[in-house]
Amino acid sequence: MKVAVVFPELLGTYGDGGNALALAWRARARQISVSVQEVHLGDEFPDADLYLLGGGEDGPQRLATERLREVGFADRVREGARLLAVCAGLQVVGRHFAVEGDDTFPGLDLVPAVTVRGTPRAVGDIAVRVGSRLLVGFENHGGRTSLGEGLSPLGEVVSGTGNDGRVDGYRAPGIWGTYLHGPVLAQNPWWCDEILSELVGEPLAPLESVADRLYAARVREVTGRESAS
Ligand code: GLN
């Protein structure tokens, strides 16, 4: 299985490249072979089973979008590659997004998501309910994202902001979008396994690691805060 970390020099804030490390580690622990490749701006754009787009500041985010447009990135995903898009990544593959000032920049139009500027900037811990489980992470963005018809959110915001204070991210076939840094797959081993399982097309053997204990501690903190408020 090939995992590509796309333009880490532009879309690599808050260690989102760590998502590849978490995936690879949890895959290899089950004897699933994984290669991880970093793709840099001038590189020939490689094929991959899963592309990872991370967070980024407005300027680099715009540059990354231009290059992704040039290499036909959206078609690669339409043709079957999977995508995990975090924060700026989530905005870039949408219809358009707001950059410095109030300028609007065209996205890759892979999903019908639109991002405008919002105040205050959303900064801090975030928890999102996905089905019966919680995702925990960190967010730092000025964008507010609304989802067009037919695009489902990833989950409901329990604390923090996410897309708009109510829901976070989106979910489409083969595409996961979220505002959560962490890196999100390192902090939420159950979600890492869910994505991995979809990639390999079968259920995975359970795997206990220190990440599960850290995750449980974070969830206790979030839910404790919720019930105390
Ligand atoms: N530049 C975008 C925003 O501020 C994304 C930020 C990020 O990826 N952390 O909304």
C-alpha cells in the first residue's frame, strides 16, 4: 500500500505528516506492507493508494492548490485514490476558500465544500462525535466551512469549532476531511484503524498500544469537562 504525504513543506503544520507514521506503524504491526513517500513541490507527482493533505497557512495553501490543479490531483481521487484532508487540505479540495483579506481562491472542486473567513480564529482543543465514538484533536484556523448538497459532515462538534461550531469535516466515498490536527490518526487510533481497514478492504486484528491509553485519557478529560459544564 502506497501512502503519499503531499507537499509537507506547504501543508505540514502541526505535524500532520505524523498521520503517515501512525498509519504505517499500525499497518506494519499487522504485517500489512506500507510505503510512505513525501511528495515535494517540484517532484513528479506519484500514484498512491492514499494521499495525505495537511494544514497550512494561507499563502502556502494557495501555492499547493495551484500545483495540485496542474497535476490533476482531483482526477486521481475521482479515479479511486483515497484522501485524508486536514484543515487547509480540507479547504483546498473544496469549491473555493478564503485567503488573506477576503479574497476568494478557487479550490479543486472535488467536494462541494465552501470556506469563508470567520472570527474569532478557531484555536484550541476540539472533540467531534463520529457515530458512537469521539475524535479528539487540536484546531487552528480562520476558515468556516459549509457543506453543499449531498456532502455529509464527518461528525458533530462536542467542543471546539470545526466547520462552523456544529459539525466537523466531511465524508465522501474514499475521502475523509477534518479540521483536527494532533496528528489526528496518532491521537485517535480507532479512526486510524477504520481508515486502514477501508484501504485493505477487510477488518483488522485488534491492536493495543500506548496510543489507546493516551486516547482514553484525552476522552476522559473531554467528557469530564462536558459533564461538569
Ligand atoms: N489557512 C487556513 C485557515 O486559516 C488553514 C489553517 C490550517 O491549516 N491550520 O483557515
